[in-house]
Amino acid sequence: MSKIMALARNLLAEPDTREVDPDSDHALEVHARVLKNKAFLKKLYTFYYEELLTAARLGPRNKPIIEIGAGSGFLKDLFPGIISLDIRKWPGLDLTASALELPFKDSCVSSIVMLDAMHHLPRPATFFKEASRVLSPGGIIAAVEPYNSPFSRIFYKHVHQEPFDEKICSWALEENGPMSASNQALPWIMLVRDRDLFKKRFPELNIVQVMPHTMLLYILSGGLSYRQLAPEKSFDLFSRLEASAPMFIARFVATMATYVIEKS
């Protein structure tokens, strides 16, 4: 089975990203090009960004919203007022900084949004302390991240190139590069499996939503690492089908979720 999966991954690999070091600055350039050229994936990212902005706007008004791990994404095109931040330099980013040492004063931020960034944080507890420090009361952390469902476990463990370990005890990751440090199960571990521990460690941060979604859309898009498996015109059809699916089905097959945390 492992040989078959390896062959399938090789055949379906996105040519542009096949040999790219994910921790390099060059990776951002390649990812930007892939995202621009894969219309299905760009529509999926737009859906994710809209999820994040909907949650972020629940935070206090008249204070900035920041995006952590902005990389070569395009959220700033949809919401020019956002402050974009990444640990790697990229044209158009507002700040180059670590999520573990946020360059903001206490209680001055309305909301923090993240797309596929939380599961790369080597010391997520440090991030949550920093987020709690910079957020105003009522501030929001909104993240779209992998979800641990029976279906997604199979996909992430056997198809996706990043690690997925839902049984690991520690939240901390090995501090490798900004992208190679990874456990895709980490957001689910902290905010679902270890929810009581999270409340104990961060009593001022309330987990207000874990909403599973994205059943087939991500797989059909190919993400940044695999070829697109469906034409762009089919996106709206699959999106409507997923939106109409009962929640018990979503919890069984979802590959992603929107996680929302509020500072009390």
C-alpha cells in the first residue's frame, strides 16, 4: 500500500513545487505562482479568507486586524486594511516578525487571523500568550486549519506531505524551518482534544467555535503540492453540495475547520 501511495503522490505532484524547499524564500515565489494559476484553489482560498474576515469583524472596531503567516497569499487584496505579517520577507507584507514575539503594544489589536499557520508554530503556548497580550478585550483569534475527522486522518497521514499526529502529547514542535516545523493535527489537539487544558492554561481565551468544513474541495483543488483534480467551473457545484451536507457528515469527512477564540 505504501508503494502505491508513493507512486500516486509522485504522479499527482504539482510540477512547480515538487523540488522546492518549503522553508526557502523561493518557496513563497513558487506558491504565489501556483495560487495564481490554479483557479479552483484560488476560489477555495477566497472562501477561507471570507471565513476569517467574518469572524475577525466580531472583534472591537477601530483597532487593527492582523494576519499571521500571510506569506504569498492574497487576503490583503480582499481587505486592504489588514496588517499582514510573516516570519519570511515577501513583497507587499507589512511586517516581518515572529508570531511568538508580536511587534504590537498591549491590548491594541482587534483580531488575529491565520490560514494554515497555527499548525506550524513551534511553541503555540507562547503564541497564545502573545495573542492574549496584544488583543483588546473582546478580541478574536480566527484560524482556518486542518481538522481531525475519520476521513481526513487517512488523507493527511497517507497523502499529504506534512506530518499529522493526533496522538502526540506535547503541543510543542521541533524548531526546524518555518514550514518544515509542522503537525497538521495541532489545532485540533489544542482546541478540541485538549480543550479543558487550554481553558486551564488560558482562562481569558474562550473557544467559541470549531466549525468543520471542506470535505472534497481541498482534495479536488490539489492544494499547493498536487495537481488540480477538477475544473474551475465545478467549484460552485461542489461548494453548494458541501454547504448543504448535514453536520454529522461534515464531522465525519471534513478536512478543515474554522477555529474561533475570543479574549474575554
